[in-house]
Amino acid sequence: MKINTLLSALSTDTSTQTHGIYDASRHCSYAQIPALFAQLDQGIAAQYPDLPTPTCIAFEAQNTVLSALTLLYLFSKGHSVVLLPAAGAAQKEPGFKPSIPAFCPYWLTMGNEGETEVSAELLLQNFSLRPHEDYNGHQVSSGKVYVRTSGSMGAAKVVVHSQDNLLINAESYATRYRLESSDRLCIPVPIFHLYGFGAGFLSGLSVGLDIDLIHQTNILKYLDRERKFKPNAAFFTPSFCEMLLKGKRSEGQYKLVVTSGEPIKESVFREFDARFGGIISQYGSTEMGAIAAADPLADLELRATSTGKAMPHISFDLKTEDEQADLTILYCRSPYSFEGYLDDSGKVIASNDKVAWYRTGDLVKDLGKGYISILGRADNRINRRGFLVLLSDIEQKLETLVDVDKAIVISTDKQTAQGQALVAFCRLNRGVKIEPATIRSQSFDTLPKYAVPDAVQIVRDFPRLANGKLDRQSLRKLADG
């Protein structure tokens, strides 16, 4: 496994062996990891004698040293891993039960209790490994990472990645970000997502720098860790960038800040860059990983107005699918992208021919010199509390309500506890009289909490452009008003 070669190199190289992984309670240097894993082998053999190696384990990953070490250990043994949100994470609703695919025979959760000194005994004390009671007996390949797509309203697919390919991609990301072993990287975004895990954690690991993980961060927690860890690189969401602009008093400090998950306002981007240092936007997907990012040394104008240029190993093809509507969609491909889709039973839905072009579904503009600008999702989607939500899915669910004839959902620039605010415009069935608050209340029965619109407006009909198409801009002005 490629991870074993990397960990061995980090543990013996004098420029990286004293570096390591941190959280608010613990620290583990790269030099400690080989011996730690050897001791863990013995402990697991004694504590879980029937555990086959390799197997497939659904792991609730959290941003802690113990969780990160567990992920690396599972990789090192060739186990395939299904990445899940950690228990109690903000991304979960009350009464949440993990959605473990039926092809996965084991479920692992990780505590964070005990001594501050990291040891195999401490890891085992915090392990909770149990058989998956709904396992269907399906056998999957070793050395894979499984991540669900954003179909959070149902019909989600499981994306298959090779662990080795994720590491190859991470090395290329580190090159684009210009990360060096002397840098100090802070990751407050969840590592159960490919953004936090593949683009953030693995890219930092690939060059052997110090990594600080923050679990369930908020502005006060982050500023405390910033003072103590003194990072010069970080991975944020756009909304967290806005919070830092409001809550962080000191200037400067960052060589690199990567932001992803949703578009960042240009005004926020420019102010952040002026006050705190170099910021770049990153664009990616569950299937392809990080697809584009600017060179951190590019001039501000280019970084602020573009999505970036193709990551190493990524090729672009901009295809105009509807010339009349000027609809240009980004296609891309990479020899190290995802391998395909599975359903929950383990059945292959589709294999990814890495020679073929992958349709991102995103509208794109060619800025020249290899740089592009993503104009938005062709079918509209946003990030809410860590989940990528398709607005069309919300609309379809609202239209299942007995009183609603047609629904259009618009995202606004306002922020709520769930993330970017959503307003649903609903046309009622003929003769129906109902209050907007009632529709919103009913939507809790059909949608996850993070996907429920923040407001509902009832309209007689929808504004149209001269060509008859829906005028979303007019609706957006109504939503913002």
C-alpha cells in the first residue's frame, strides 16, 4: 500500500519525523507511528481475533488525533473504508442512525477519552468495533474508500475511490498549494468529506507537515487553536471566512487559505486576502476530488475572479450543450479519479472509464491561460451543514405536499444556522388557501432539517423571461427582499 511507503518515509526523514498530527488534547509525531501501529496490530489481534484482514469497515471519522491515526492504520492494513460523519456531529439530526451500506460487514466508532499521551492502549480503549447487523455477505475489494454522493433525499450512490489514487492526487494538490514540510496546516473542516480528508489532510500528510485537526469548530474554538498552534495554512468554508472577518482582530499570518464547498463572495475574498494573506478557491466533486484551484502566487485579480486551473492529472473539456442558451458544461477526466458507483448492496451501478470524459454538470466560462470560472450548477445545488443539497430535490419533495402545485427553491446570500439561506416559492393547487408557515412545517416530514427552506412565499405564478424560461433572477430579488 502506498500509505505504508509514505508513513515509513515520514518517520525516518529528519525534516519530517518530528512533525505530526495535533488536536486540542493530543499530539502524535510521524516518528511514533510505525511502532504505534505494530503495537496496535497485537492489540487488535487479541481484542478482535475474528476480524479478517483486509475487510471493509464503516468508520465514523472525526477531527481528532485518535480518529486520524485510526484512518491511517486501516489504510495501512489494506482495509476498505466507508467514510461516515462522527456521532454527535453537527451534520447529524437527533436520532440519526448511520447509513451503512449493506456490503460493509463492520462498523467502527471512535471515542476521544483518556490520557493525553497517544498509545496503542489508548486507541484500543476508544475503539468500538462491531459487526454490521444488516451485512449482506457481499465481498468488496481491499484498499478502497467509499463516499456517498450528495443524494441526501434518497437514491444516493456510493462512490468508489482507490486509496493509492487518493494519495497520488493529494501529492499533486500539495504541489498546487505549494505546501512544504515546514508549514503548519489547520483543518477545521470535517475529514469525513473528501475536501477535508483528501484535499486537506492527505495533501498535508504527503509533505510531512504539522497538521492540526479541529472537531466541530466554531469561531472561538478556532481562534484559541490558532493562537496555540500558529498555522500558516488552513482549509475553510466560505462562511467560515466571513466569520473570521468579523471575529478575528489580528492581521496577516496565512501563506495559504483554501476555501471550497460553495462559491465565496468576491468582496469577502478580497477583504480576506488583504487582511489575512493568500486565499484561493478550490473546486471539486465527490467523484473527481479537487478539480481546479488557482496558483497561490497568482495575482489577486486572477485568484478573486476565477475558479482556478486544472489540478495536475486533470484534463478539461468545455462542451457547449445548448448553443441557444449558451450552456457550456465542464467535462474532466483523470487517470486517478473515482472507479465507479455502487448501490448499497454492493452492486456496480456504473464503472468509470477513465479515458472517457466525466460530465460535472456545472456551467463554466473559459478565462484563458488555463483558468476557468464556474458559473453555477446547471441544476442548482448548495452546501448546507456539510451536505451538498440539490435544489431540484427540495422542489420535488415540496411538490409531493397535497396543497402545492409547483415549487421553485432559490438560495440567497443570507446565512442561517443551516448554511446559505433557502426560500421556496410555491404555487398552490387551485382553490387551496394555506399559510406559508404551514407549508414549511409540513416540509419537515419530507426533508432533512438541513434541507428545509428557511422561508416560504406563496405566488400566483412564476416570472418568466421573454423566451418563456423561468426568471430565477427576479425570484432571487424577491427572496433577498
